[in-house]
Amino acid sequence: MRKYTHPSYSYVYVVEMDKSEVSKVDIAKCKEPRETLGSFYNRQTTKPDVMSNCGFFGMSGGQPCFTLIDDGTVRAHDGLEKHHTGFGTKIGAVNNLIYGNYKDGGWQDFINGYPVLLDGNGAKTKFATGSELNYNAVRTIVAYNSTKYFLVQVAKPGMKFAAMSKILVQLGATHAINLDGGGSSRILVKGVSYGKPTENRAVDSVLCFYLKSSSTSTPSTPAADQSYYIYTAVRGDSWWKIAAKHLGSGAKYKELLAFNGLSANATLQVGQKVKIPSKEKTYTVKKGDSWWKIAAQQLGNGYRYTELAKYNGKTINSVLHPGDVIKIPV
């Protein structure tokens, strides 16, 4: 497995895995009505090595859209042919993610592409399915070729489908589908967020890859699912110094490196942007909640509702939906 950014697009993050190192691919339904990736990861006895958000879902109730099969059970399906094509694993072959149609049958897991970005015939330029989403947006994509799997996150400023299709061909992929994007877009590698997600949204389903070389035991530390703030490295800084200043101990520098998706021997450059885990907590929005009500309950003063909305990158006019996960400063 390796992680890298696209050489021409610094906001396109790639996790690449050899098929030979994957023991299982799993499309799983989250805890009802929705769940963050970190929550799903933390409650698994055997942790997925790489995971991302998966299918589209209704924001109000968390119900899956279009077509979703999990462990042989059809969780969602509709009659529109354009929602029948996607990726899945067959019963008895859970390590092999393949392209196909819902009607093929024999699926262990299956999720439709909305839309399909690559179907084995090179880069696509026209997309009838999902045309209402064909604008510059944050995306999650899963792709493969004969020997590799790819999980891709397109961060801000986002990208349209044709450009994404072209980039995936450049990576070597032959088949690819678009998954849910925007605030749902998130990738975890060994429980640590990779890429630049816009928020920590609870989702309906997840896509998980399990590697053969991975330990099956529960790690001692949970997923780094919390939010972060950015620190810019200055002359004289080191990973040890930054960890000592912001995490309370220089010995935590390896945790800081992992949180930033970097290896233990990564060098630090002056001006480099470093993600620092914040100590904030999160709150799951309930029916009847408002920015004022949450600020009153969680911050002790409803008049801090403007501050709370801004802290989450929103305005007081931003609509809150039941199941949304927002950050609460402490």
C-alpha cells in the first residue's frame, strides 16, 4: 500500500493497494441512522486498514439511495436501470472487487456508481447519470485495474467528472465509480484521516479494505477522527518541538506524523502546514435542534450561536439536519 498526491493536482489524494495484498473488500452498512467513519472503525474487532465513505444516502433519515447490498442482503434498490451498475464482491470471493450490474446476481456486497467514471473503455467525457452533480465538488472515488485498487479523494476546489475520469486513466485505472462526496468524503488509513476532508459527516455506508499483512488485534489507540487546526512550521521547528508545544509532549511526535499521514522519517520544511489534533468534542444534531439551542446546551450561552456556526465553517443560516455531526470547542 502507498499514499501519494497526484503529481499535477496537489488536492487529489490517492491510496493505492496491490490486489495481492488485499485479503478482503467489504461494503458495510453503518449503525443506524448514520455513523462517522471513526465510530465504525473503533467498534470493529478486526480493523480495516483502509476505508472510505461509500454510497449516497438521504440526509434527513440516513436511508441509502439507489442500490446497496450488504452481506447478501439488499438494503436498497430502485427500478431505474442507471442505478444498477457499480462495484461489488461475489459470494465466496470477498477479496475481489469487480464491475458489474445488480441483475448479475450472486453479490456478497454491491454499490452502484453515481456515476460510473470508467467502464473499461478509457476516459469518459459524457455523463448522463449524475449530471446534476457534474460540477467542481469534493469527491470520493474507488477504482481498479488488473493488479491494483485505488481509493481517491478530490479535495477543494473539487473537480468535474470528465477531469476525474481522465486523471484515473493516468493513474492506470480501468474501472471506477463515483461515491458520495462533499462533506461525506473521507478516507482513513490505519484509523487516521488521509487527505483533506471538509467535515466529519456521519454516513450511511463504508467501503473497507483489509490487508493480509495487517494484525487482527485491536490497536491501543482509536481512530484519529477528531478535527484539527493548522500550524505553519517556522525556522528551527522540528516534529518533536511541535508535538511538545501543541500536544504537551515531544514524545508524541510519531502520533503527530501519523495524524498527518506521514512516515516516521518524514522531513519538516519551513512553511509546511501541519494538522494539529484539536481537543474539541463533537455533537450529533437531533430533530428540533438549532444553532441557538445547541450553543445554549453545549456552550452555556445561546448568544454564542454565531461563534459556533463559524467554528464549523457555516453561517447561522446554514440548515442543520438530524444526524449531522458538528464540532464543539472546549
